[in-house]
Amino acid sequence: MHEKEKAMSWKQTLTKVAEGHWVLPRTMSMRCEAHLFFSDELLFGADGEGGVEEDVFQQIVNGASFPGVTRVVLTPDCHVGYGVPIGTAIETEGTLLPTAAGYDIGCGMAQLSTSLTASDVAEKDKRRRWIDEVVRRIGVGVGRGGACKLSSARVLEVLRYGAKALGRTSDVAERTFIPVEDDTVNIPEEAWRKRDQLGSLGGGNHFCEMQLDEEGKVWVMLHTGSRGFGWNIARRFFVDGAAALGLTRSREDHVWFAADSALGHAYWNLHNMAANFAIANRLIIGEAVCEALEAVFGGKASVYYEISHNLIQKEGDRFVARKGATRAFPAKHPALKGTVWEASGHPILIPGSMETGSAILFAQEGARESLYSVNHGAGRRLSRSAAKRSLSQETTDLRMAKLDVLLNTRQTPIDESGPCYKDLDSVLAAVELAGLAKVTKRLRPIACIKGNA
């Protein structure tokens, strides 16, 4: 990267083109300008303190400098990531960017709708039973396998056909499956060994959370991805791609592939298999959670919607990579034709934190300006190590008790507590300010399952 680009104060170069919409001009190595969707407060902070870290801008430049890049968008939850910021959408022509899909290929959200109300789930003992029933039905924790056991032949069907292999439709899934153009591509052995993680939640920021909306209706939101299967595919291509480009290990995040190259062809097909794994994983877990709800509380529960936020997809004649960004198609978007969401746009599922709650949004026409992309959450403001250094376990546990949020862990995972994340209200306000989407429901947690037990 050019020395001048390293030295400049990037915020001074921004141009405000509309409320909530900023442009970072194309400079030197960048192949296009970058569009940032932030409120003034999120971008610059209060009284010159806080705001977007300067290192984010260097990663924006990196993202805009890959061959084939035609558009770059930053969402208001963005923060420093691997190669490019978390909260980025990048459009390319003829090239694939593994760093813009990340390691957890296909990671995303599912929302479950229920017939239950707040009074049905008021008893703490019942909520505790529900937590236990969910944990019994799914794999929870780093490296854990799923409770759902499929034959190797059935897993291969899932890798090719995702939700369709499970008999599910686009009424409940963003995409029933991602086309695998060549299923003769060899699946790396290290990925194939992780096929038993289908039906498992994982650890870190992955969760399953019971929530109440403003009207007292019970929902459940879950967050997980392609688990070790997708991680090992991503790892293989970061290593092989760096070797092919002559990059050192410290620069593996600069890997890119021509889509029509041998490596590009293999990556695209295996990336899509990982995405199908993730889609099926969320639906399998979602349906197990619905069974647990009905067993403990009665009533009815079903999958409302499933959507990804770490994915590269073909949209028109270009690739769009969303890294910690959520697709946001408004009403009458051609991709929604024939689905139940054609007249309204599809739901956008946005988690905040287990203290501040989450939201459901629907896109507006203005989403065209942001590559039909919005944020995927509130966005981290404290790293895990910084959270453990600076936050009090006792104070955190007291806050959670006061909020009446039950956990499956003895103590609150401090690196996933509310202060670790940006203010969700501010992030959602920035989305509405820019005319990208509208919030239709706010959801507050009352029970949360994390993989940190």
C-alpha cells in the first residue's frame, strides 16, 4: 500500500452526499470509491472521541484495491476484521474474494415465530427447562457435533441442495440452496471430517435466544453458520491462494481468485457447499428448538425466516460478497418474485446483544444505494481480550439478573455482554436515516443459550 495512504487521516477525506451516506473518494490503489452508511455520531463519535477506528479505513482501501472490484459499501456496525472490515459489501466482476466471505462461510440468522405470549413463559423454572431441552437436542459449544445424525449420502445431498434437501422452501429461507455447479470438486478431508457438526450451534458469538416483542409475543432468534466444515474450506483456500499468488502467510487476507481459474472454480463450488451446510444447519437447529418450545410450553412454533450475513453470491452479472452484512431486498425485487415476501420485501434479522435485544427490519428502495445490504448486528466495540480486562464479572452478572435473562452458563460470558457491542438503537437509527430499511419489531431477550458453558 502507498505510504501516503498509510499516513492520511481518512475521515478528513470523506464527503457527505446525503443524510447517513458518506463517500470515501477513490485514491491511488483503490479501483472505486467506497460508500459508508453512518450517522455523524457513529462515524465521528461524540466530541471527537470514539467513532469508527482509523484502521477500518485502511481495510476499506484494501477491499477496494482487489482486482475486479466495482463497488464497496460499509454498514453502520462495521469494525476491523480480517482483510476487510466486518460490515462490508463488495461487488466484483470476474473475481472472488475469500476474505470478503470470511472463515465462517454462510454464517447467519434464523428467527422462529411462536403462538406463545409473555405470560406463557413467565415461570423461570419453565424457561430453565426449555434451555435444558434445547441443549439436549442440539450440539452447543466449540467443536461439538450435532445431535442430528445423517448418513454420508444424506450430508452430500445437503451440501448440494441445502434447505431443498430438507424439503424446505424460499418462504422460510433466504435461498433454499446455493447452486453447486460442479459437485465433482474434491471436498477437503479436514472439512469432510466436520460433517457431524450439522445441527450444532458452536461457540463464541453464536447463540439461541428466547425473546419478547413489544406486544408480548414470544420469538426465538439463533445465530450460527457452517461450523468446522466451512472454516476448513476457507482455511484451505487462504493457504493455497497465498501460495499461488506468492503471498506470505501474514498476507493471506489479500488472496483473490479469477472466477474462471482452477482455484476460483474449486473455491466457488466448495464455498457454495459450505453455504448450503449453514442454511441446513440453521433450519435443523430451528426445528429442534421449536420441538423444545412445544414440549415445555405447549402452543405452536415454526421457522419464520433464515438469512445469511457471510456470503458471496451472484447477483445479476456480478458477484456480491457480504462480510458481516445482511442482504436487504425491498418489495418487488425480482429475486423475490413468486415468494411470500414479494409484496413486502424479506425480513432482515439483526441481533444486538443479550442485554440490548435485537430487531426485525424490512428494506426500503434506498437499499439500492448500499448494494441491497445493511448491517448484520450492532457491531463490536470491545475485543474479547479487552472485555475480559476491563469489565467486571460481578457487575455484568448483576445487570443480567436485573434484566431477568436466564443463561445456560453459570456466569455471563463477559466477552459477549452488552458493553462489548455498539448501541443497537444508534446503529438502527443510522440505517433508517439513510433510507435503507425500517425497523418493524424490537425484541428483548429473556433466555439465552451460548456455547461458552
